[in-house]
Amino acid sequence: MTSMFKSPSRRAVLRGGAAAAVTVLAAPRVLRAQPAAVKLGLLQPMSGFLAQAGDLARIGAEYAVKEINDAGGIQALGGAPVELIVGDSRSNAEAGAQATEELNSAGVVAIGGGFASGISLTATQAAARYDLPFLVDSAVADSITQRDLANTFRFGPNFTMATEVALANLVKLNDAAGKPAKTVALVHEDGLFGSGLAQIMQDKLPGLGFEIVEVISHPTPARDMSNVALRLRSLQPDLIIPSHYYNEFVLLARTLQQQRVKPKGIYAIFGGAASSYQFVSEYPEAAEGVFDCNHWGDPSNPTDAALKKEVEAQGKFFAYNAPINYSLVKVLVEAVEKAGAADRAAVIEQLASAEFAS
């Protein structure tokens, strides 16, 4: 009886042996451990009345993370990738603290963002309980970094510093024009941000030769600015200095236009919409005569143009939130690089003592 099975040839055995040898030799590459991702937290108002700002911040931060990972990750940690975890403050201080707790539980090595002063105040306090480094992006209240919290750092100037520069430039502009502006009305949101700015300007403006005719506070969010506009029309100040967030600025500027309130200028210090392409694009007539003193990216830096292109590709209007949070992520990652470890205490030490190229 003839068997159905044939003995394998020597050549086939050798081929099989060679394949097995290749498999054995290749195995260590498959088994080699990859460095664990370094988790960074981004705290922003992704919902609520400040969501527009949070969305722009997210785009900037994600752009930086992609750039870092495409370049090989964190070199000091063997090329560890960066993982961005976004926490939603829901545009209020209490939720900001809660989101900080959630980011801590997620194991982030540091948090960046905050945006609004009230949110940043509670969020940094919550982070301090875990010695979790927190780098504030654009929140300007002086008190954020005046509480001796070792974990808390500020990326940009506080409102005392910024107002000093803004008012010095206002004097230069007014002097050069022959001092046409003598009276000022302050209009501000009633939170930590607006109230703090209004107090500083009440302290500074009289010594610079300006008479403050009234200080008008409004809630945030606000639904109507008719009474504010009517009061300003009766006061007829030379200048209006507003300090509030995007929606309230647009509402005030449009109401002033509709009520035909025409001061010699609107000199916005952190005026929300005054620094927005969207405001200028959608309401060009209301934007006439508005001066802007606010954060901004460096337009001579090629990355600024690339970020603007990315923001517009996502169907949004470019504003300062994108470049600030791009740079903020770069600084936090550089702090991890300098520390040589994804260690919170070491990152705090670097943020407190090092200089950053980014």
C-alpha cells in the first residue's frame, strides 16, 4: 500500500529552519517596551458661555502636542509621547476645581490653562492639595500668584502689570492728539477679573489727568446692555474703558452703536471681543474706534501663521488663546525634559528656577 504522505525534502527543512531562526532573532524587537506616555492636563471652559475661548486653547495645545510627538516625543524619557487630557471647567469656578480633581485622578504630571481669573483661582487651589504644577495661561487677577502656592505659575502678565503698560500708552496717544480725552467711564464685568481691573484704573487714572465720571458694573453672562448704554449716553464720557469677556463686549459695542453713543474712543483693556477677528469681521461698524490692549501671539513668528491656518481650517476665528496655549504646552514639556522625569515635584522645581527657550 502506498502512503499518501511524502517525507519532506532536505531543502524544505532548511527553508523552514531559516524561517524559524529569523522569527527567533526578530522576537526581541517585538517585545521591547515602549516608553509610557506623559499625561498633561489642559483645563479650559469647553462648555458654557466661555466655550469659544476654551476651544481655541484646545486647538493650540493639540497643535503643540502633535509637533512634539512628531519630533520624537520627550527625549529625556526615551522618546515618551505626550498625551493631552482636556478638563472642562464649564465656564464656572466650582466646576473648574472639580475638573482639576478629575485631571489629578487621571495621573497628569502638570496642568495648564484656566483662562478666566475666577476659574484659575479655585483650580490652582485644588491642584495645590496634590502638589500638582499648574501653569496659568491668560487669567490676569494678581491674587492667583500671591497666595504662596508653590505649585502655581503664570504664563503672562497680571492685570497690574498689563494695566500699567496700557495706561502709559493711553497717555502717549492722548498727548499726541492734543489731549482731547479728559473724562472716562469704566464698564466692567462683576467677577474677579473685571472688578480687579476697575479698581486698579480707579487708583491710576486720576493721577494721569483723567476724570472718572462713573464706574458701571454688569453681571456675566449679561443678556442686555440697554441700561448701560443709556447711562453712558447721558454721561457723555470722552472715553469708555470696558473690561469683560467676548459676549458682553459684543453686546455692549452693538448696543452703543444702536443707541448712537459715540465717545471719542473705546479703549479696551482685556476687552474680550476687541482682540477677536470674529468681532471685527461680523460687526465692523461696532468695531470702529475700538483700541485693544490684550494678549497676542507674535505675528512675525512663522508658528503664529501656522496656528492661524489651523484654527481657520477648523472653521473658527483666530485669537490669542491658540498661541498662548501652544506655548504653554511647550514650556510644560520643556520643564519635564529639564527635570528628566515625569515627576510633579521636579517639574515644579524647574518651573520655579529654569529659563525656557520655548
